[in-house]
Amino acid sequence: MTIQQLLKTAPVTTLLLACFIGLFVMQIVTGVDANNPSTEALVKWGANALPLTMMDDPWRLASSAFLHIGLMHLLFNGFAMYFFGQIAEPMFGSAKFLALFLLAAIGGNLLNNYVTWQSIIEGTGQPGLSAGASGGIMGIGAALLIAALFKISVNGMVLNLKSLIFIMGINLVYGFAVPGIDNAGHIGGAITGLVIALAFAIGYRQRLAVAMQNVASEQAQRLQPYQTNYSYSAHDTPSYNSHYSGQYKDQHDNQSRYDATPLDQSPHFAANSTEQDTAVANNETNTSDIYADSVNTINSPLNNGTVHNSIEPEALKKPSVIWQLLPWLAMLLISIGFVWWWQDIHQQLLQVLKAIE
């Protein structure tokens, strides 16, 4: 997929990739080592650092998602964002996709800080730095897993569940096998993405059910024939039909006279021609009478105020607004929970610092 196609299909994904690359280039231009940036440089450019993030710089929970520690880190996350974003963004929508990425990244950083803080309290750990879009990307991957489980299609195509599980598994195994990888950030981002995607999938299923009901209702109405009731008085004689019947009889009588000559001259009717002509004439007369009666039966109600009782089409159902807003409500609740979580760790830090003083 070219850059123009990616920009048209997934503009937010393109913007995020541009931010990753642009921020990395700015670091290189200012003298930061491309492969092994220093701690001071990472802190300066917005890395997640427990004492700073949980005290006066909560913005680092989001800024660290755009910062990468070295070129290989950037390439790995950039490829994952490109692979996941071009699928997830058209599926969830650009706004939801961006919110999903940011909340997953924040959730990953919060879990990392919580785990670090608990290890410090227990005396088994120390403050550290974390950066990268891994938490947000893992959240997107987890959301795609939910979409595959619920068989949500993208442009008519359903995601391959096995492939997604394989890719997510590689990320988790790689994180646990290689030292220095933020496993808590990966897990926190994935959990956040799962919760948001569940809300999206439930709302999607409900809207799809309503749409299928509407389609079935429309098809049933197309196949339903009109039910018409005819009612008229037996003493009423439609003048139109009588006139039409008379014309029809005259036409057949005239036709019989015109046809008499060729029938008489035909060699096949040489014997008993008179009887045959009489039989044909009688047959034509009976046919015209039957047809005239049928025309009278059908058309007479039209001249006597026929009432057509057709089935009124049922109004199409609309999905409840709650199903459309469910993903946003879930993200709002998650955001509130993240604020409470940050406040809780923040208060614990303040108590410890106060006790030390």
C-alpha cells in the first residue's frame, strides 16, 4: 500500500507514523544517539518516568507513546502500527481508533508504573524509564482479536483469528524473553484494547441485528401480495361492462359471419358443413359469454367504489442510541478509572515522601 493509499484509507495511522518518525528525526538533529539514547535525553523528550509521571508530569503517560528508544525500536513499532492500523482504523473509525491507541498506551504506562511502584514498596525494584508505542499497538491488536472473534468484517473480509493470535503471541513472548522490554505496558495496553473492543463489538452486533430485521421485513413486504376485497350489490349492472360485453359479442358474431365462407370452401368440411358451422358458432357464442361474465366479475367493482385493503409497510426499526454510544461510554469510564488510578498512586507517593521528610 502506497503512502497516498494509506493516507486515504487510514489517515490517523499515517499521522501517527509521521509523528513517530518526525519526533525521532528531531532527536537525531538535536544530537541524540540514534541507537542508544541517554536517560537524560529520553526524560527531556517525554519518556515515562515514575517519579515524574505520577507527580507533576502526568502528560508523560501519553507523550511516551510517541517516543522510541533507538532506531530498531522505531522500526519494529512502526511496522506493527502500519500492519494493524490499515485494518483497525477503517473498522473502528478514525476517531475511535485514535482514542483506542491513546487509552491503550496510557493504560500500559499506568500498569507499568503501578507494578514498578509495588516493587519499590516491597524493596525488589527501582524506578525506571519506558517509552514507545508498544502499549497502544498491543491495544489495537487486542481489539482486532475481539473483532475476529465477533466476525466483524472489514470491506467484506473477516480477519484471520489465527494470524492475529500468532502476532500477539510473538510480541508477548519477545517481551518476556528479551530483558528491558516493558511487559506490563504490553499487558496493560492489551487489556485496555480488549475492554474497548468488547464495547464496540457488542454495539456492532446489536446494530447488525436491527439491520437484518429491517432487511427481512422489507423482503417480506415485497413478497406479500395485495389483499383486495370486492363488494358490490347484486342488482347493480355496470353499464361499462355491459357495453363492453355487447361489443365483444357483436365482434364474435361478425367474426363468425366472416369466417363462414372459408369454412364452407375448405375441403376438410365438405361433409356435414352445416352442422360443423353450427357447432363452431355455438362454441364461439359460449366462449364469448363466459369471457364477458368474467370481465363483468372483475371490472364491475372498479365502477362501484371498490375498496383496496393493502398491508401498510411496517416502519423500519432504528438501533438504540445507546449501542452507537457504547464504545464512547466505555472509553469515558476507562478514562475516569485511569484518573482515579493515577490519583491513587500519586497519593501513595505523597504519603511516602511525607513520611521520609
